[in-house]
Amino acid sequence: MHTLPRVPENEIRNRIARFQTTLQELEADGALITQNVDLYYLTGTMQNGILFVPQTGEPCFYVKKSVTRAEYETILPVQPLGRMRELGGIIETRFGSVKKLAIEMDVLPYGLATRYLGMFPQAEAIDISFPLRLQRAIKSEYELQQIKKAAVYVNEIVASLPGYLQKGKTELELSANIEHVLRLKGNIGIYRMRGYNQELCLGMVASGSAAATPTYFDGPAGGLGVQLASPQGASPKPLKTGEPILIDIATTVEGYLIDQTRMAVIGDLDPEMERAYEVAVSIIREMEQMGKPGVEWQALYLRSLEMAEKAGLSNHFMGYGPDQAKFLGHGVGLEMDELPILAKGFRQPLQEGMVLAIEPKFTFPGRGVAGIENTYLVTKDGLQPLTIAPEEIVRIPE
């Protein structure tokens, strides 16, 4: 069998141990984990199956397909899933009676949840989603290594932009150039999101009025897209002189994402757009100083609102009018929308080891989007940038 690099054994052992501590605190007898990303995080493989994690002791991964590959890729015990209706009995025979069962209520479809809970008729169901996501928010050194590698790749894209950008080239062609380079570096081309019905392709490579086109995606910039079936991102619109070109891109290494936005222009940028970009940079500098352990997640967002208002740009901040996004940043890791969430109402504290993307942007309908985005590591001294690309606007002579 051809093989790929495996997640280190100690990485999986540590994750399971931390997760079981949470189960003990919640007095749960065990957890059923079924979502792909959570499975990968806790097992090191993304084969199709159900993981049962007991409060103490060795978990077991019950696999539908492929058992052979799962046995090679994970250090955990693997068993064929067999008949689903028998799984509850198999688990209780092996691990003991389950009276309190943790499941991922935020992503588990109702029909499947009903079916799984039916296997444990005496069990009380509790939601493990937020505690598990909170655990995943704090990255290990192994995870940080993958994110830093991804940052190198998107930095190379920014350095190459002068060779890609030219008047008349379409957004779609530019996006395809970027996707081609990243794919050859090993990008999986999948940008996973936990949010219901949220999907993402590469990021947002768009220009001028197309970038400012509102859409369903929960972000400050939409993009026209190429089809109504996916109304976001790059479109057939040609690049024009003097308009802002937004290059909001991600890539993955071993499943881990980096998220970065840089701007470019062919010729001279509109002075109002230049100013909006400068305000965005000032916001991100302020966040770097504020973002220390113990600071509430919402505090950064609320401060950014104050700064946007002081600059006279409140109506354009993180979108325009009814289409404004109500956040400043988000966690980044195996998914694009991890914890923490920098938004009003989230009073949880930042913790050392969290990784988050901060993306202050200003949307001007019919004209474009100006802004920046960096991915950061929370340290005891503040936010440490993981993105390494220069922040200056890439300027292409007309």
C-alpha cells in the first residue's frame, strides 16, 4: 500500500487524554464522534466510521470503509462497523453501560442523531460540540508546524502576483493560476467549514464591483462567482485599471489551513480605498496588542467597531448595509470557522495557543473591497503573526 505521512502517535494520545478529561468533567460515560474533521483530529485518519471514546481507557474506531486503511493510519483499535443496530450493544459489552452520551449536536443530522441515540435507549444525550471545538482551538507544536508551512506557500503566491496580474485578465484566470500553484504544492483543494451550508473555494479572488457583490457567505466580501449554484468568489469579470483587487486565499498542509488577504491594484488606487486600507491596517495593529490571554473574544470586535466609527467608515465595515458581517475574526485550523469567534456576545477568554484570523475589511458597493487579513498565534505577549507575506499593496504599473 502506498503511504502518506501519519499524525504522530503522541499527538493522538495527547488529544484523546485531553478529551477524556473533558468527558470526566461533564460526567459523560463516553462520546460518539462521527464528523470527518473531529474523527481526523482524534484518530489521525478520515475513514468512514464511528469513534467511541470512553471516559477512561482506550477508544475504539468502528469503521465502515476502509477498515484496511484505518488500521494502518490510526494508532487506535479498529473494528469493522458491521450492523449499525448492533453497535450500541457491542459498545456497552466492551465499555460498560452508557447512561450519559456526548454527541456533536452542532453538525450531526437529526435523523442520524435519532438513530444513534436509539442504540442507547437509557442514555441522556449531551452536546460535546463546543468543548471539543474549544480543545481544538488550542494548537500543539505539530499543528503549528503545518500552519506555518501553509503560510510559506501563500507568501510565495503574493511574491508571484506581479507575474499574474494584468489588465484584461479575468478574476477566474487569476484564481486558476493561484489554485494551480497551490495544488502542485499539495493543497487538497478542500476548505472545510463547520457552519451549516457554508462552503468555500480557495477564498475570495475578486476585483472592483464584483468583490463588493453581496452573497450568502458569512464574510465581509462576497464575490460574483461563476454560477448561481455557487454565488461567491472569482468571476469572469476582467481586471481593470485603478480598482482594488482582493486576494483572500487559503491553503492546507496535512489538513491545516492558513488564511490570508492581501490587496493589489493595476495603476493607481482610488484615494478613498487607500484610506480604508490604512484604517484596516491600523485596526489589525490594535488587535495585535489587545489579543492577549484572558481578553474576551468580543472585546476585539467591539474595539474594531469603535475604530471604524471614528474613521467614519462604520457603514462600510465588514460589508455594507444589511449585508454586514457581524464579526472581526475567527479561529483557523482543520476548519476555516473554528473557535475563537471575535463577535459580540462571546465573552470567553483568549487562551495561549489559540490560532485565529483577523480580517478588517471595508466594502464600497459598486467600487470594491479594501482590507487585510492575517493569521495569528495567541501568546502571553499578544498576537504573533503566522502569515509572513508583506502587507503592502501590490502595485502593477499601468
